[in-house]
Amino acid sequence: MDEKKKSKGLPKKERMKIPRTPMPEQDPKERSRNFSEVPLGYTPEMAIKEATRCLECKKPKCIIGCPVEVKIPEFIGLIAEGKFIEAAWTLKETNALPAVCGRVCPQETQCEITCVTGKKSKPVAIGRLERFAADYERAQGKMQIPEIAPPTGKRVAMVGCGPAGLTCAGDLIKLGHEVHIFEALHAPGGVLVYGIPEFRLPKAIVNAEVDYLIACGMKLHLNTIIGKMYTVHELMEEENFDAIFIGTGAGAPAFMRIPGENFANIYSANEWLTRINLMRAYEFPACDTPIHRGKIICTIGGGNVAMDSARTALRLGAEHSIVVYRRTRKEMPARDEEIHHAKEEGVEFHFLTAPLEYSADDEGKVTEMRCIRMELGEPDASGRRRPLPIEGSEFTIECDTVVVAIGNLANPIVPDTTPGLKLNKWGNIDADRETGATSIPGVYAGGDIVTGAATVIEAMGAGKVAARAMHEYLTKSETAATT
Ligand SMILES: Cc1cc2nc3c(=O)[nH]c(=O)nc-3n(C[C@H](O)[C@H](O)[C@H](O)COP(=O)(O)OP(=O)(O)OC[C@H]3O[C@@H](n4cnc5c(N)ncnc54)[C@H](O)[C@@H]3O)c2cc1C
Ligand code: SF4
């Protein structure tokens, strides 16, 4: 009997007995010194085996956990039948960036946490299957342009080419609108290209997904800072855009504001990762981007950004890459997988530790960090136990490079140059979560610029929600104009 028929015909009980298929990965020792992708992806045989574990539930709980409503059992069912290209096309009906999501989405807290197989065994590896289908389609070169509605004559501008703007663009193009996307940087993708490192998300994957949207009709304008070259009001009044989506992200780094933070070789995680990723310091010596290649690199923070920074430090040649975090492993906001990978690669962790000040040599280059030990008190507003300093517990850590990865704030350029745009107290745009509508008619917003630093899939979900509302706004104003 052929493999696919055999798997489809298996009774549910038998399918439940199949263990979750592990992801092949590069060896930790080897990969900690190169920038190639860590997980190697499923083979077709592995993908069929894993897809067979899906029970194709009549009321699939996994979809409820997905902010972009991917038809999960449908695409997994197609993989189980060996119809890989069709699976990719099904994914793309609702998700413009499946190869990205399959790599970086926290499925363990979204679709996979609600998967019924997780009750008795491990959940279906939805993310890995998503990655497999999208990669298979790309490798075969069988990209399918979706059905696009006849032109509506409406022009829409997206400000910022991250996952929020790209998703909103993809949905509005399908509805027949003319979509222009304006990006401040010289490359599209937002954090996907300037933040998340090559070994987790190769640039070629992001570029292929952007190329797909361009092939669908999206017009991309790089090196264009909205707020400097055109304001939002100018886009509407002088450039004749009928609606605008602001997806400018949370690109302004936060600092601890402790003594010595301005010494040389102390970087924000944004600068550190941008120099290495977008400015290609990782391709040294082919690209001689200025960056300090330290031997003892300390990263402050416990999120995904801190894990990316610390793992990147090893790949840049650090002998010690040390994460300094003021709570314990349990409270770390980074994905389990990222922490696990960092540990495997040799990243060292100093938990319950907070930096107090930095010292430098005669040239102003950082040499050590004075720290204090912490203990956990009562839970704070985030629900996590508040770290409290232990008096008299100060000690020093020697270091020659520091990366501060304690969070990002709203990108201020558009808010500062758009009169009438309502903001919240943190400087994020105040937008309706159900529609993305802002205080200015025709102007919508979503992603990190609204929520503060969050996730790729949440930004994409916000882009989707806004696209729906913008379409209604654009078609309603059309009806009003013709009656
Ligand atoms: C290092 C790092 C690792 C991460 N890892 C993960 C992960 O593993 N999984 C996950 O789900 N999330 C992760 N995140 C978070 C995730 O990347 C973000 O939540 C997501 O990218 C937000 O999307 P966005 O479209 O709102 O903004 P962004 O991705 O920030 O994109 C905004 C874009 O707008 C552009 N822009 C800003 N101002 C202007 C302007 N005035 N004019 C024109 N363009 C402008 C910016 O240059 C940028 O390209 C990570 C974040 C970082 C920093
Ligand atoms: S909940 Fe799990 S088993 Fe059910 S359809 Fe979704 S992925 Fe398949």
C-alpha cells in the first residue's frame, strides 16, 4: 500500500500512538560558530508521518489559537496525502508569510497549546509542518498568484514593511486595491531582517515572501521615511492615498540608565543585531561592518531578543557569552526552544542578577560590570514575581562588550509628525483592537506600534484585522460618493 493511503486510513487511536517527529538540527558545537540555520527542516517522509498525527477535528481548537486563522487541519490533511504544493496554497489563503511563521511563531503558546493531541501526548507540530509546506513550494518554484478582485481605483499606503504592514498589504491587494508600502530602511521585512538573526530566519526566506507580495501587485518604496519625506497628512492630501496603515513597530531601544552605560562597546540589542544582520557583519571578512568582536560578551535581559543577541555573540567569536537576568529561568519571557538552543550552544546564564554600573579603561571601553544579586518578592503588574536587590551582595563580572536587551519602545517619528493622532501614555498609537482605526478617519494602525513589542503573528493578526476594516471604509466611501 502506498505511504499516504496507509497513513490516511489509520484509525484515530493508532494515529494518537505516533510520537511527535523530532526536527533535525545542526550539531550545537558546530552551529555555535556558524550563521547557517539551526533546524534543518522535515523531509517529505517526516512531514507525512507528523501530519498523520492530526486527527482532523470537526471543531479544530488549533485554529482558535491562530491570530490569522490558518486552515490548520486542511493544510495538514493535504500534507498527509502528499499534496505539498496544495498545502502551501491553502496556507497562503490566510497567511502571507507561512515560511516565516513556521520558523519564528511561538506555536507552543498559540495553535499547538490548544491542539487536542496535546492532552494525551505531544501536540501536532503545526509550525514545523507549516515551514515544510512553504519551503517545499519555494523549492519547487510553483508560486501561485491568488485570485485578485478587479481594481477598485482606491490607493492605500502602508507605512513600515514589517509583518503587520506586509500582511495588511497582502489582504488589501487581493481585494483589488492599489497598495504602496513605504519602508525607512534599504531592505523590506522589519524586525524579520534587521533583528532576527540569519541562523533562525534566513534573509532569503523573508525576501522570497516579499517577492511573492510584489508579484501579487504590492508596490515597494524603500529608503522612504514617512514623517521626514512625507507626513501621513501629505500622503492623504497631496499623494492622493485614500487610506493609510501605520505599522512602524517598536524600534526604539530601552536602556537601564545606569552609570557608565555610554562607554564604548556597550550596544543596544537593536544596534548589535542590525549591524550583524542587516549590515551583514556576519559575512566578515566579505563585509567589514564595524562591530566590536569581544571575547567576554554580556547580554542583559531574558527575552527572545536577549537569546538572539547572546547566541549571535558566540557566532561572532566570543569565548564567553553571558546572559545576565534579574529573575530566574522560570520567569524568562523567551521561548523555551530559544533558551534550550542557547544553553546547548554554550551560552552561560547569571540568574537573579542585575547590573548597577559599568567601569571602563583609559580609552573609555567597558571592562567590567558591577552587579547585585536579587531575590524574588510578590508578583508585579506583569504577574511575575518582582525582583528585589539583596543588600551587600554586590560583585563584578569582567566583560569587554555588553548588549542591552531589556525591551523596545514605540518608534516615535510618525506619532511626532502626525497632528491629531491619539497616543497612549507609552507613546503607542491608540487604535481600536477590533478594526485598527485610529483617531484620524482613514488612518489605521497595528502591530508593535500599537501593542508595544509583541510577536510576529500578533502583528500579522493586527494587519489582517485592519485590512478588513479598511476595505469596508474604502468601499463604503465609494458607495457614498456614487449615491
Ligand atoms: C531580535 C528580535 C527577535 C524576535 N524574535 C521573535 C520571534 O522569535 N517570534 C516572534 O513572534 N516575534 C519575535 N520578535 C518580535 C517581532 O519581530 C515583532 O513583534 C514584529 O516584527 C512586529 O511587527 P511590526 O510589523 O509591527 O513591526 P516591525 O517588524 O518593527 O516593522 C516595522 C517597520 O517599519 C519601519 N518604519 C519605522 N518607522 C518608519 C517610518 N517613519 N517610515 C517608514 N518606515 C518606518 C521599520 O524600519 C520597520 O521595517 C522579535 C523581535 C526582535 C527585535
Ligand atoms: S486540534 Fe490538533 S489534531 Fe485537531 S485539527 Fe488541530 S492540529 Fe489537528
